[in-house]
Amino acid sequence: MREFGYRRAVDVSGAVALLGSDPEARFLGGGTNLVDLMKSGVERPALLVDVTELPLDRIETTGDGGLRIGATVTNSDLAAHPEVRRRYPALAQAVLAGASGQLRNMATVGGNLLQRTRCGYFTDLAAPCNKRVPGSGCAAVEGEHHNHAVLGASAHCVAVHPSDMGVALAAFDAVVSYETADGPGELPLDAFYRPVGDTPHRETALPPGALITAVTLPPAPVAALSSYRKVRERASYAFAIGSIAAALEVRDGVVHEVRLAFGAVASRPWRARAAERALTGGPVSADAFAAAADAELAAAEPLPHNGYKVTLMRNLVVAVLTELAEEAVR
């Protein structure tokens, strides 16, 4: 590991100024991803700006009935918050599925959104990887890719985003607030992550030097009946091979509103809008759920060894929506 400087920020403007003073500086929250990447040599910052002491660790109800979640709120505090559990249960479930208790105690909401892919070629400095070294190629296309993307990928990168929390946030139309030297701004989560295209190293639409300050969830009554389901290769904590955040409102046997987002199938949490359109206003049945999943997954372009994800996600849609539908009529 190269030598690096360390500064602890005392306010948001000071943190942004510190980062702007050094092009090789990085913000440090819980460090659960950044420090690992520093150890492997993928990240080599000259300066770490510690933001954990900033006043961004609160969860507050907004004036319209949503929730504003500070960027330094830990994953443990987010999952345990009574209003999160009551109004957005899928979010609490996603966070609890994401890591061990020790990691949740350290990991922050802002850092979770910015974590990098767990593709083995990304962390292998001897392998070509367009995320790590633009223009070097993507070793996963012809190599090991059984847990890689089936939606929204390109020939330049087929890695998936590892966040569980982000999948639930995507389902509930989260908005990311940030601060730059030029002032505050915000991005809907739909626009926060950039499409892969031919620039997979440009992962988010955040302006240079931006510090995430909060994530806001707008009011969503449908979210009160929601669930997160994660499939992984072992029972202990592991990254998903497929996951889903779903919420459902049924009126008189008809789908009045539905939210669906997929995880571990794309370079970003994947909002399943085609499936939502197919379901809204239609019957509540396993056949309808399967048809909606097929509508979303029609765009899938699996590689030779990850086609199972298409079937897996179809089955997850049917299973989770069927459970929510049964709960809705109790």
C-alpha cells in the first residue's frame, strides 16, 4: 500500500474543499470497500478525507411524509430505524441481507451507493479491465462470468453492481443529494448510475469532487407492503447472484400499483419498469406475474455461463409477488 495522507473533515464545505485540493484524494466513510481496494492496489489515493464526523447521520421525516437518510447513517442504524421498518420494510430487509453485523456497523449509506464491483478481474491487477484501466479490455466476456450482467451490459464491461440496499432504493424512487464547491445538487437514483456503454469507468453522474450528503425516499404508501429477496451461492453472507425488491398494492383483485427492482443482473440496480407496466391494472395471478417478468427479461443478453439468471429472476418475480399478493388479502 502506498503512503497516504489523512484529514478529518469537520463540516461539509470543508470536506469538499479538502477533496478539491488534491486530485488523488478520496472521501472515507466506513471504509468497508475503499480500504479493501487500497490493499489490493486498485485504489491508490494520496489523501483520505474522513467524513464520518460530519452531521449527516440522522434519519428524518420530510414535510411530505417521506424519509431523508443522511449519508453517514450506518447500515445497522438504517435497518433498525422504526420508520424504515414500518414504511419501507424491503429496504430494511435488503440492508440486513447485505453483510455481517460487523460490516453493517461500519458501512454507510453514501458509501454503499458508491461501492465498486466485486468482479474478480477488476481486483486482479494482472487482468485487463476497462473499469480499472480504460481501453484495456474486459476479461470477463471470455472468462469467468457466471455472476455477471444479463441486462444493460456492453462488450466493454459485464460486471454487476453489488449493492443490496441500492436495489430497494431504486424500487422506491430514491433521490441522492450531494454537495460540490459550486453548491448543492441532487440526482434521482435512476440517473445516478451511468449506462455502461464504452465508458464503464465512469460509473456515476456525480460531478467531480461531489460529496453525497443524503438519500431521500419520497412518500410511497405501496412500500408498506414490500419485500426483498436475495439468492446467493452460500447461506452465509455473500453477494447476490440475483435479488429483487418488490412492493404491491391490490384493489378488488387487480394490481393497483407495483414496484420492482432487480439486483445482481446489471451494472446498476435495475428498475423493472416494463414488468411494472405489464402488471398495473391487470389481474393478480402467477401467470400474470410470469408474463410481466418475461416482458422485462426480453431485453436480457446472457453470456454463455450466466443464462440461468434469466430463469432465476423470472422465478423470483413470481414467488415474491405471489407472497405479497397473499399477504395483501389477509
